Amino acid sequence: MTSVANLQPDPAPIVACTISRDVQNFDLLIDDMEIELGENWGDLSFTDAPVFLEQPESATLEFVAIAVDGEDTADMAQITDIIKQAKSKNIKVVLIAHDVSPVALHQLLRLGADDFVPYPLPEGALHDAIERMRKPAPPAPAAAVHPDDAGAQQVRSPSFKPRGDREEVVLPVHGMSGGVGASTFACNLAWELATVSKTDAPRVCLIDLDFQFGAISTNLDLPRRDAVFEILQDTASADSESFLKSMLTFNDKLHVFTAPPDMLPLDIVQGEDIERLLDMAQENFDFVIIDMPSTIVSWTETVLNRAHVYFALMELDLRSAQNVLRLVRALKAEALPLDKLRYVLNRAPKFTDLSGKSRVKRMAESLDIDIEVQIPDGGPQITQANDHGLPISESAAKNPVRKEIQKLAKSLYDLNKATESAKG
């Protein structure tokens, strides 16, 4: 007869642990861990974690969620040792950070944490982090493609040497709300400028400053490099040579500084860091296109002051109108250069849509702004181009969106040429 003991199922293995000074300070984390893992997780203190990680039972762990707040950063050595110990045993690490300074967060991320989630936890953030950690690592992208490969995209760092012989035109692009197409506009404006002339094309740099959801690397099918994070976390030690080595080229014509591989807080840099980044770009490029995060941060003012023209992307809807109004009010309150803003209406009404044209006019009048550029709706071809990692000109050259951006790029190029001639 089978004993009763043999009928008892083995306890489910522990697949994750929270590690914190006091997990009760992170009650939302407890709730989310129970939702994601049921009873298959445990809780450890900073003191108990090193002991448990040396035990055979830790072999079943997929990841640990290290929860830290401002008080914990007084003893960073204990936390960093736990991260190193977990990584040495191939256990994934996700950081849950609350009121942690950027400097402390940089240090923890550099030790190899696989993901970062702010606290209080946004809805679904822990679930998404776990899904990302469970995905197999993608194969490392090739450093370069042989130039003889017909039609192959060139993916490598810029080949020219830094000489400090340029004086760039800075053109930031800022979406007034999510999904207005700011990254697509920035990407294609940069490409059109880089290819505006077959004989005298300017040297163009595209910088993605959206450290959390930057899409430039996706839109151009470029890998994200750890070298970008190294530049951002220590701009004071960077020079033009290291800046250029951190970049990639698209088809040997457009030079791209992508967003970093991991999601980082926007305050990982300050105004002086952005100044140094733009100084290095200024020395080596004729045009610098910057894809800005939609969030206003401390260094937005720095970019605005350095900009020659600051493109504000919007749509014909209430959320864009309200956000433009709030931005204008904020810039006026701080006496910032409001005149640098150029409003671009994406997915604008067709020429024959008289009702839509009337709405555009009323919106501009109510906001007391001039909408100087109107880009039509390009339809599914725009999404397809982004998904394929190509500029619109390379996949749908006759699309009306491409024609409008090409026209704008040509006018910017001609204006810059005329300005240079006048100086000469």
C-alpha cells in the first residue's frame, strides 16, 4: 500500500525572491509578486540574502527583485555585493527603486542588473520586466557588414576622425503627446538631410535622448550599444573619439547615437552632461537631429537653448492642443526662448478636406500659434517602414509623408548654405 506521505506533492520550487531591508515598505511589490508567481517566491533581508544564495536551494531561482529606497543607499556595499553574487550564479536581477538618487542607481545598473522598475510600480511593470528577463538573449549583432554584400545595411561606427571643424545646426524634435510620430519625423528628417545632395551632402547626426522608450534604433534596425550608456554615465571623461565610437552608421550616410540598451531614468544626465554631448556633436557634424522624450525634464531647457529650431509635433486633437498650451505657459513663466518652437501638424487633413482645414485654422488661432508644417497621413506604409527598419524613402519613396519631410529637409539645407555663404 502506498503511504500517505508519498501522496503529498513536493512543494513547488521557489523561482524568485524579493530582497529588501523591509519588504513591508514595498506592499505593492508583494501584491504583484503574488499575482505573477503565486506562492513560488520568497522574501529575504539584505543580511539573509548572501547566506541563501550560497545554499543549494538557490539553484531554482530565476530572478531576484532587489527593492531599495533612499535609506538603503547609505550602505551601498551590501547591496552591490548581493547583485554581484546573484550575477555570478546566473540569477537575473531586477531593481525596484524608490527615491534613489541617479548616482546610486547608475552604480547599481552598472553592476549588471537586468531590469529596472520604479516604485510605486506602474500597472503591469513587474509583469513586463519578468517577461523581458525570461526571453532568451538575442544573438549578438554583427559589428559590420561587408561592403560587397549587395543591398546589405552597413552597421558600424563612423569611419571619419574627429577634427572639430564643424558648427552644427541643432534641431530637436519633441512630441506634444504620445504617438504623434515624433520619432518617425526625426528619423526621416535626419535621413533626408543626410541624402539631400549627391555631391555635397552634409554630415548628419541623429541622437535619441529618450532613454526609456527611444525608437530610433528600431526604426533604423540598429543595435543598442553598451557604449552609449558608458558615455551617458560619465560625459566628463568622454571625448569626441569615444563619442564617435559609441555611434553607428546607417547605410554609411547617417550617424546615430541610439538610446541605451536598458531602460534608464531620464535624470541619468543633467544639463551639463547634455552640454558636453552637444559640444562633441558640434565639433563633428553639420546637422544634429535630437529625438526628445515627450516628458519635460531638467535638461529640456538646455536643449532648447542650444536649438536653432525646436520642432513641436502635434496632431489635430484635444490632448495635443492642451499640451501645447501648457508648454507655452511653462516656457513663458521661465522666460525661455519660445520663438524657437516650430509647430508641425502630423496626420494633417487632406487638401480637399475643407472641414479639416477649418479645424486646423481654429486650433492655431485658439492656441495663438502658427502651424508652419503640415504632414499628411501616410497610412500603413509608415508603420511598415518603421517595422522593417527603413526610412520612408527606402521603402515608399512616393508616400506623401516622405515628400513633405524631403521638402522641409531641402529648405533647411538651403537656408544653412545661404547662412554659411553670408558669413563667408
